[in-house]
Amino acid sequence: PRAMGGAIGNVIDPDDIIEQYGADVARCFILFQAPPEKDLEWSKTGVEGVARFLNRLWRYVQANHNLLRHGLAAGAPVARADLAEEADRDLLRLTHDTIRRVTMDLGERYQFNTAIAACMELLNGLYAYQPRQGDNLSARLMAFTTRHLALLISPCAPHLAEEIWHRLGLKGLVVEQPWPCWDEAALKVEEVEIAIQVSGKLRGRLIVGVLEPEDSIRGRALADPRLAPFLEGKSVRKVIYIPRKLLNIVAG
């Protein structure tokens, strides 16, 4: 089959994409570029972007394969209760959130483009994560996330997923594995960042506990020295709090 490009008469043969970049790139580009109900516009930039993502995933596995194999051999899957470090909890939360998003995008919404975007975000999270040297828990968490990323990307990039599976030393084939399930407990957020406004204008941000009482949040915000210049000489008329989003101090 052939597909039309952006200009009339600009015809692109998918076979050329497959020959230059491989079948996984062609497949992911088709799925990522547009939802099923919309027309697909072929673009070299889009194809190269997908190729960079898949190559970046493979480079990550290649660069860390010894640590990843060690993590897979070190013990059971990582649970939220195992983790004390915030960075660890963040990566575990991102992993389970990605499982949730991809499962819903593929199984309920048929939105392959957003499923691939979620996998891209998870890969960014893996690159940003800094493992602690000699720490089995760090290695287990990296391996746990990478293994699940291979499973999640497999419907869109089956060949690469199988190569990753083999490189990690895992048994069988990706296509034979059960689809992963997310853990609701791992998705829980203990703290969030909210915006602090004074009379509707953003003046700062504050980290608050999701279960922290409103009176405590109001008190901490009003006592924040960063807000003092904006409240000087004014009286607080009202404080409006939208849970987990913002606190607006109306002053005049």
C-alpha cells in the first residue's frame, strides 16, 4: 500500500520505511501518528522521531544489561512497601501508571498513539532515575520497570520487545507472557505541589500532604516569607482552597 504525504502527488511507500528503519518503526509510526479514526499523514520527521525512541530504548537496555540482569535475579518484584526513597517511589508509581494508561488505551479506547506516548514517558523516567551503586533494590526496580516496558511496547514494536526480552535473559517469548496488571497502592501520592495565588496571581508553590488538613495548609501558606511582600499592608479577606491544586489568598 501507498500513503499520501502532505503535498498532492507526494506518495510515500511504507516498504521504503521498512527497508530503511525496520518494521517496528513503520508500525509504531502508523500507530503513533494518528488515532485510528483520523487520516494519516506521512512525514520523515515523524518517522525519525519514532526511530529515535525505539533506538533510545534499545541503547538503554544495552548500556544497563548487566545491572538489569542482576536486578531480575536479585529477588521478587518491587512493591511500594519496599521503598523509602522518593525517587524509587516515583519510578514505581510511573511504572504502574504507565501499565494502567497503556492497558486502557489499547483495551478500551483503541488509542495506540497515546499508549506509545505513555511508553515514551516511562523511558524518560528510566533515563532520569539514578540507581545507587551496589544497591540491589535500585537494580530490582530498574529491571522491574524495563521488563514491564518491554511488555507494554510489544503490541506496537514486537520485534524490539522480543530482542529486549532475550537481552534481559528472560525465558520464553514476550508474546507468551500474561499482560501486566497495575497496583492501585503504588499509584497513591502522599504529597502534591499546589499553586499559591494572591488575589488571583501566582506567587509561589507549596508541597502539601494529600491528607493534610486545610487549616494546616492555610497556616503554612500565610506564614511563607516568600508571600510577605505581596501581603504587606493588606488584610486577608478570604482564603480559597481547591484540594491538591491551588490556594488563593484574597487580600486588599
